[in-house]
Amino acid sequence: MATRKMRLDLGTAGGLALAVGGILGGYLLEHGKTSDVIGESAALIVLGGCLGATLVANPLELVLRAFRRARGLLFEAGDEKADLIETLVGFSTRARKQGIVSLEQEVSEIGDPFLRKSMMLAVDGIDLQEIRSVMELSMDVEERRTEEEARVFEAAGGFAPTIGIIGAVLGLIIVMGDLKDMEKVGKGIAAAFVATIYGVGSANVLFLPAAHKIKLRAAMARERQELILEGVCGIVEGMNPKMIRNKLEAYTQSQQAARSPGKTEKKAA
């Protein structure tokens, strides 16, 4: 089985464009100027302060891991549960006819690490309970690591609005130091609040949604791994390939129902 193909995540890309476009669009409709909400100093205060606070709250290695994870949020792996099921059913058919050891060469060439490892354990004759124990531990560790990475962005989402307020107060301090020119005072107060926009905006458009998507992808990855593990355990048990297919198709039923709600409602009626 080849390595999973990646594609652009239209939800992430479109969501960011819609959020930023909607906010700026509404502002411009009220005759606001884009130049008024672009402040280099405000961005430096909020993003620099937020990064610093996040590093204080989390180990450096974890923050770097979280950033590496974030780089992949614009892309997602295609849904290939149907292909996975066909692969596992094919392995099951061959194992029943020729013995599970006959799969050794093919298994060593599998691109998916989780599938390759679980099938190698099966080919090596490891006990079924041991296979479950080893692979479930692997699943738990991976899920925990992903949860830790998501919490980094949750922490950043908590710090950003407060640091935005700090930036606004700093701007007001500068403005209040010179009250002679009221026109400059008005512009200075407006510029001071740009930091608040950066803080609240980055938290609610970027950091918190990123944390939520990381958690969601972790849950989807866990479900995929459960499908693989159930299929491999069925092969080890010598289960009929048709029974394995019926069992694994439960993981695709919710998606099929979502794609054809009309048919589901008609059957229910």
C-alpha cells in the first residue's frame, strides 16, 4: 500500500480566507481604512509577547513540535478507508489460502507505518493479545502527543487577547504623554487599540481553531488505526474475509449516511 496522498484542506484555507475577508470586508463597508488596522508595532507586541509566554508555559521541544504540526494544517490526507478495507481483506484471503507467512515480502513494502508494524507482528507469529497491547499503546502515545501539541495553541489563544490589551495600554501611555495636539491624540488612541484587534483576532481566527483541528485530526487518525488493528486481528484469528469486510465497513457507514441523507431517511420511513 502506497504512502497516503496529501491534498489541500479546503476547510482550513477557505475558513481563514472567509474569516479574514469577512472581518476586513465589514470594516471597509463602514468606510474604514485598511492602513489603520495594519500596525507593525502592534503585531510585534502581540505575536512576540504571545510566543514568549507560550515558551514560558511549555517546553521548547513541545513548542517546536506544535509548529511542525501546524505547518500541515493546510493539507490533509485523503479518505482511503475503502482502500484500507480492500487491502486488509486481500491480506486475509491470501493468509487463509497460503498461510500468513506468505505475506512477509508484501508487508515489508507497506508505506503506512502503523499498518506495516501491525502486520509484521502478525507475520512474526506474535500472540493476538500482545499485538493488541503493543498497537494500542502506540495509538495511546501518538494521541497523547497530539493532544499536547494542541494544548500549545490553546495556551497561545489564551495569552494573545491579554497581551493585546497590554499593547493597547502601552499605546495609551505614549499618547497620554503628549496631549497638546488633540488630532494626534485621537489617531494615537485608535492606533493603540490595533494591538487588541491583533490579540483577539489571532486567538479566535488562528490559535484556538488550530488547536481544535489538531484534536479533530487526532480523533480521525485514531479511528483509522482502530480500523487497521481490527482488520489485522481478524487476519490473525483466521476470520472469514467476508466477515472482516462486514466488520470493517462499520467504520465507513457514518460517512456513507452523511453523503446520502435522503436515502437514509427513506429507509427509515
